[in-house]
Amino acid sequence: MRRLFLVAFAGAALVAARSSRAGTSPAPTARPAPATLQFPRDHGSHPDAAIEWWYYTGHLAGTTGRHYGFQLTFFRLGDVHLAHFAISDIAGQSFVYDEKMHLGLPGIAGSAQGGLDVFNEDWFSRARAEGNELSATMPAASLALTLRPRKPPVLQGENGLSRKGPGANEYSHYVSVTRFSAAGEITRAGRRESVTGTAWFDHEWGPGALPEGAAGWDWFALQMDDGSDLMLFRMRQKGAAATPFSSGTFVPAAGAPRPIAWKDVRLAPTSSWTSPHSKAIYPASWSLSVASVGLTARITPLLADQELSTTRSTGVTYWEGACKVEGTRDGRPIGGRAYVEMTGYAGRDVPGFNPP
């Protein structure tokens, strides 16, 4: 849930550990009311939230004809700042990633209030007059982009309040910009290339609690060739059944976003892939239909191995990757690109969490 509670399990474990040492239980908060969100203010940090993250994914085409996917994510867990950066080289069939974790210290890592400005060492995302600037470098690749919004912010859930379960702390404030145009440079294997494409931005913050019995989630961000976008997240129970709090939003090429109830969604894996690293078995393609928007589609990874094992930061092993979309909408052919995130398939070492 880009988008997503990658650090929620770590956060829950941290809170539980602190409470155990103190001999107390975490105190529940009152059931929240939807906040009045304002932009650009609320693209900035919310220090009163236990967990917060800024999440970019996108699809890029180079001047040589090569295609890439990218992910750049900044997390804040209390006063600890974490970050993930990944590049999918579709033609080269290669996937590289890196991670960072630091205390929030001047010049090391931090996030500003009042507007978008988040960084972890030399990785950053900042708002500028010309658009959002992104930059990240790892030994195997680097990326520098300027993103210009093509749609206004979308408030996910009830006016930006996205419930993950029935509990008082089982929610996040969740805003997306579902379509940016992107332009900049990518460096891969020592080769610098100009790139253009599209990007997606999710920002979430809140208590970070997940409902009892949650086994993981699947998150889909579709950008279709007709200019429409679709976000779906399935919170999974053991056995892969969706919880009642699974939902989504359809963003047309023009006009107001429309909430998607899970009863309108049919989502099923059509093949699987076994990670040679974690041995986890992930869905490798999906059939999707959303009756309320007339969409029937196949979602297929552009590269099988897009798994991250983030042992030096969040500690989560998850699959996050670039995919293609093929299908029909209202009976007419449609294509597009997607990013998909899957967690919980590899398990993790946070106490109390088990794989499905």
C-alpha cells in the first residue's frame, strides 16, 4: 500500500519490546476521524505518527530503447530512517537493489515538515518549482529524475483515512499521486542513459498496527494507456483470502477518483515463481477483473526475480516489481504498466508473524 506497511511488523515488534521492558501494554488510541489534508503541507513529515513512508515506483524508457522499472522508498520509524532503492533492467533481465538505515541526524537522514523534503545520506526526494526531484546511487546503478504531476493528489480511503482493520490503531493516512511524467538519467554498468517515463507516488503515515491474523498483503498500481490509473490492495488472511478491509481506487484520465469495493474485484494468481534466494513461492501472474470500471486484465511481471531481502534495514523479504498489463476495458483492448508488491510469502523474523 505503497504504499504499504513494510515496517509495520517491525514497528509493532519495537513497540511490543519497549512495552515489555516497561511492564506495560501499548495503549490504544481513539478511533481516528478523517483529517483535513492540505498540500503541499501534508507531503511533508508527520512526527506524531509512529510510522511514515514516501514511496515512488515507475517505468522508464531510455534513448537506446531499453526499459527499466524503479523503486525508491523512504521510511521513518520513530526517529529511525530507512530507505530502499531498486532498479529492474528489463532487457538485461537483471534486478539490483540497496538499502540504508540511520538515526535522524543533521546531514545524515531526515524528513522536513510542511513540504516534501526527505533524505537518507545521498538519496533524496525534494519538492522544487519544476517538480519533485529524486536521486539515489548504489554501486550497481544510479538514478536522477524530475517528476511533474499529471494528476492532483488522490485521498485513499475515507478522505485520506485508509483502514487496514477494525482496531483503533489499524489505519493510515494515505495519499497518492498516481501519475507523474518522469525525465532524467539512469546509470547502469557504467553506462549513462537519458530516460523518460511515468511514476507513481504513495505517502502513508499512522500508528502502523495491522489486524490480528493478517498474513501479508498484495498491492497493485496500474497505469493504463488510456490515461486511467488503478490502485488495489488485498490484505491477506492465512490461506490468501482477502480481509474485508481490502479495497482500491480508480482514477480516470479526467474526473474524480472512484472508490473500489473488494466485492467488485476478482483477483487470482495464474502461475507461480519460487525465489532461488528465500525459497518463497510467489504468484507470478494474475488475472484481474473490476466490474465497476469494466476492466478485465492480465498482469505479468517483466522480470521474474524482483525480490528484496532487506536484512540491513526493515528486515522484510518481499517482492516488488515492474509488470505489464494486457486486457480490455468496456470491451475495448487496453494495455499498460503496473507495479506490484507482495509481502508475507517469505515470512519474517519479527515475533508473532507467520507466513500464510
